Amino acid sequence: MDDLRIEYDAPNDVYFPGQAVTGKVIIQNREWIKARFLKICIHGGAHTHWSESRSTYRTNTRGERERFTENVNYNATINYLTGESIAWQSRDGTDRLPAGTNVFPFAFNLPINCAPSFEGCHGHIRYDVHVELDRPWKFNKKSRKCFSVIPVFDLNITPTAINPMVNTASKNTGLILKKGLVTITVNLPKRGYVAGEIMPITVNIDNGSKVAVSEVSAKMTQLSHFHASHGNMIGVTAHTHNRNDEKLVAESRRVADVPAKSRGQMVLSMKIPAIVPSFNCPIIAVDYCLTVKVSTQQIFGGGLKCEFPLIIGTIPIRQMNQAAPGAMPTMPSVSAPPYPVVAGASASQAVYPTAPSAPPASPGGEAPPSYEESVHGAGKVEDAEAFAPRYPVYNNLPQQQNSQLPPEYAPPLPAKSGF
């Protein structure tokens, strides 16, 4: 066999919940192949997993109580999509797949409730097509290829996304001998953003101390929350557990020049990279946080900082002078069955779209987004190449205008458990 591969019809292998996913399996071979059947499987779901060590006691053969350490495995799974179909089967008893290029098309629907593709340190959300060629007396030939799923998250219909936010913090400088109070007030024009957007961060500094403010910095963090359980067998009580992870998404910093006993204002700019939108599925949730910090040579204990919870969507907030965004993307007019359709099957006479319906247009008539690989890179996938999900990135949005809404104090960050 020269080649066994999976090809999707959508550019960049990106799909949206409710859309028909179409593609084909291609087998190229110079000679006939001894085989019994070709199976196409589809799967999509969320999975969390990790191990922890714990100390416990047991009774040894001498009847003595002793302490030992064991590893406890935690895991959880949510299935969004699963199915399989026989694409080809030898029917004449020869068990021969003909030489040449053999093409087996498939089509299936994504459920409406799909969570976004995501790769995390304690779990993932993946969607893939897996094919297996059954060969008698030989190892079966397999191939797997993932594709990206991106839910439509419209910030224009998210109540708190447009709200400006403000936060303030104060701290005395000096470790033993206090040298005066430094107060910062940080303003954000809104709470909701999309990848590719530039976030302006306005920092007002009231330096009542005897030392100068030396630096202002901001960092955006992805907060991932994972949920799993241990002991789900019959008669065994399940023990649930949570794990959290933080990853740096973007950062910005500037040298400050706010002398002692003075006031100043600085504006930082931060471009949001390709990241998964905020979401919450039963076992994985992702939130975002912005931390703004000022430093002097005399501030101890972690510096002076303000924190803001952020919302990341897939459709940007329109400016006040822009027209309302277009209608949400409609589902394909021809519905695909919930399993692959292959050549020779009874349902293969239906006419399926050669590509998914168009992705949602950006509001206000701007250019549609590009779809870029996650800033956090690829995750390892069994029987497949490493996979990096793609997310919509808007690189040509106009600068955010000041909102006419009064700013609100930043709400508290999400709880560590995330659920």
C-alpha cells in the first residue's frame, strides 16, 4: 500500500456545531491488496485524566499494619459524537481491494451541543475520523485525523461582554520603614474580546510615595479547570476531584516614569492570540484573567496589582456606529446522517454539500477571520499526527472606541474549581 489518508472538504479542517462534516478516505496502491473490509469510525468527546499518589494502610502477611503509597487514577469522559460504517467489503470471496486510487466519501452531522476543540495538560476535547483496513494474517492498516470544532460565541448577545471595567488597588512602599502609598486605577473598555483584537489597558498611577514607579506590566492567563472521578465500578463509591492549570496567553510591559509624589497615566496594548473561546462543559471549563501590575524598588510582597475576568468569544462586539451583525450561520440545507456515508451504501445517492456552510461573518462588514493554530501548540494523538486546534483570529478589527456606558468594578475571578 502506497498511501492511506483522510481528507476533509472544509478549508483548514474547521467546522461548526450542527454542520455537515464531509470528506473522503483515499487508498492508493500499485497492486491489489488482500483485505476483507474498510471501516470508517467517527468520534468526538471530552476526556480528563491524571494520577495522584496517596498514602494508606494495609495489613501484611504477619498481621501487622503498614503504610504504603499507591497511585490513584482519575478520569472522566463526555461523548458528543460516535459511530462507524463499513465503507468497503469484499463480496466475491476474493478479499481483494483493487489496485489504483480508491476513494471512499463520507458525511456526518455534528451535534448542536459540541464543545470547542481543546488541548490541555489534564484533558482534551477532540473530534476525529478513524479508518481501519482489515487485512487477514497481517496487521490492520489504520489512520486517524482530527478536525477543529468551533462553537459560535457571539459577544453581542452576551450581557456583560460590552461593559467597561475598572479596578483599583493601593499599597504602602517599603518593607520596614513605610515610604508612602501608591494607588493604581486600571480601566478596560469592555470585558469581551476575540482573538486578533488589540486590548487597550489604561493605568492611572497616583504615586504618593518617596520612590519612583519603575514598570507597568500586564499579563493574560488562561485558567483551565478539569473534573474527574475515581472508583466508578458497581459497588464502589466514586470520588470526584478537580485540577486546575494556568497558562500565559499574552503579556505587555513598559518602563514607567512616574516620579515620587506625582501622578501619571500609561496605556498598554495587548494583542490576543489564537486561543479557545471561554467555555464550560461538564468536565472541562476555560476562563481568562488579566493581571495588571506596577513595580517600584520599594514594593514588596508581589507588587501592586489589579485583576479582571475576561470573556473570549468568536464573534466580536460591533462598534456603536456599525450595523447589527448578520444572521447566525444557518445549518446546511441537506442533512447528513449521523454516521459516515460511503460509496456503495444505499444512502450514498443523496447529494451532500462539497464543503460546510460558510463560517459566521464578522459584524460591520469587516473581513472574515483567519483560522490559526492554537498559541499553545499541538497535543499528542494516538495513531495520528500531533494536532493543534484552529481558532478564528480577527486581524483587521478597528480600534475599540470608548464606550458610553459607565464603568463597573471588575467582578471577582471564577472559583478555582471552575464548576
